[in-house]
Amino acid sequence: MQRKATNMEQPIRNVHEQAYLEELKKNQERDFARNWVNSSVFLFYLQVFCVVAFLLGGCYGLYQHRYKGKPEVAVPSNTLYTPQYK
């Protein structure tokens, strides 16, 4: 059996309910999944950071394995354009 709310309990309940709804609204505004503006900005900057990181990593890798110059290679005389046979 439920008892009826007195006149004093009703405004208190409404105040608590209103505070809860306001807090819920604040949380929903700050929530990543619900606020598409904040999430799209975050995802854009994350994408830019990843592209820059991969570019810098690729450039560094190419720098590490760069061509270091023309090596001195001993070529047998019989494999030249004009071969010399013994």
C-alpha cells in the first residue's frame, strides 16, 4: 500500500528530479558519443596526427636506408661490353 506524498515531499522530489535531469543533460553534452561536434573535431585532429606520424616515420626510414654512394665493384674483364679474353 502506497502512502500519499505530503505537500512538503512533492517540491523536494521535484527539486531532486530537476537537479538529476540537469546533471544528466550536462553529462550528455560532454559525452563523446552524443556530441558530434566535439567528436568530429577530435577525430579530425587524431587523423591529422596519424598522417603526420606516418609521414615522419616513413621519411626517417628512408633516411636510415638511404643510398650511401657508388661502391667500388670489381668487374671481371670477360663480362665487359667489349670482353677481353685471355
